[in-house]
Amino acid sequence: MPDTAWNAALYDERHGFVSSHGRELLDLVDPQPGEHVLDVGCGTGDHVAALTGRGAHAVGLDSSPEMVGRARRKYPALHFVTGDLLGVRPEDLAPLPGSGAEAILSNATLHWIPQAPQAAAALFRLLRPAGRLVAELGGAGNVATIVSEAERLRADERLPPADSPWYFPTLAGWALVLETAGFEVRAAWHFERPTPLDGDDGLATWVRMFGGHLLAGVPDPDAFLHALQGRLRGTLGREGRWYADYRRLRVVAVRPS
């Protein structure tokens, strides 16, 4: 997970679509009463609360202290752990048992971990045999319009290409990573989901929250974002609203018995 200082309050206030789009994943997890479920990349805790509401014993894991802190303030009775997926152990995730979770949910997190084989191995390790994984992440082509125009603007300002923190795999590539880790992939989808962004500054706010690397070395970020919005208004601005050109990859897999 990224070593990033997140603005957790802004995340809730302006980017609630991340949690709302993840609600469909809850039905795919289909938590049964009493099951132990781990939410990897729990953010500010909304899915942990939803899983608990369905009767599961849910624990949220996130690498961001800011996100976990806000989750604990929102849901003081629930369980959240600050930690990196690649290094966390089952015993770090109490009240999950040492044998691991019966299900793992992960929404909009795994594309922040470029070490995909290690991430898949960690997910496998944290599941019990016959446990299930339901995950959604950015897929190949995700936010390509935003990134390509930002890179053209960087080149116009004589800045080098930005170092991307993202991993946006193809469906086949991600399935291979999971299968190599030992998973059996049961279902997978790669689909477009144009995502509305709130406010006239919605695109700029999105870049500041999620695409900060695109501003690396930019001497005047406000001017850069103003210019970027001007360039993209004809393609990503519709009826007075901004849309991010999301392409998502959703997978259901199991750890064999």
C-alpha cells in the first residue's frame, strides 16, 4: 500500500464514490453471520461497518494512519489495524483468528501495490483454505485520458514523465498473478465506469487526492491543474460535471481447500 499522507476528511467529503461503488462487492462476498472477514484497504471504514451490519466479524486493514484514525472515530466499536498488506501477519489482525479470514474484501486498493505477486501471496496467506477473495481495482486503461493529458502538459512545461505509483493490470494478467499465488479464479470482469466527480473543481480535486505524482516538480500546481481542466473539459466534462475515465477490474477467487 502507498506510503502516502491521505486527507481522510476530504476523502469522505469529496470522494465518497469510492465506498459507494464498492457496495456491489459486499453482495459478492455474501458474508454469513459469524464469519471472519478482512477488508484490505478499508479506508475510513464504511465497508467494515457494512460487513458488521450483515453479521460478520469484520476487521479493516489500511496502511494509512490518517484513514484508520478517521475510521476509528466514525466507528469506535469496530476493529481497524494500521499496517502494510505485504508485511502483516494473521496474528496482527485480532479478532481474526490465527488461521486467517474466511473472506477478504478489497476495493480500490490493490492497484496501489505494484508488487502484485507479493500482494497476491499475502492475500492467499491471510485466507483460510476454502476462503474467498472479492477484489476490485483499476484495470488496464484506467484514467488513461487524465494521465496522458497531464503528461503532455508536463512535457510542455519541460518536466520529465511522472513516476506512477499505480498497477493497472489486464484481466488475463491479474488472473495469472492470482493463479500463480495459488488462487482459483472463479469470475473476473474488466469494464468501463465513467465516474462523476463533485464540483467545478472536481477534476483538480481528484488529481490532488489520487494523482499527486502528476504534480511532482510542478512549480505552480494551481496553474497546472487549471490548464489541465481546460484541456480536458471537452472530453471529461459533460453537462457541467466532471467524469473520471475509470476502467475497473473485478475478481472473485478462492483459496482451494
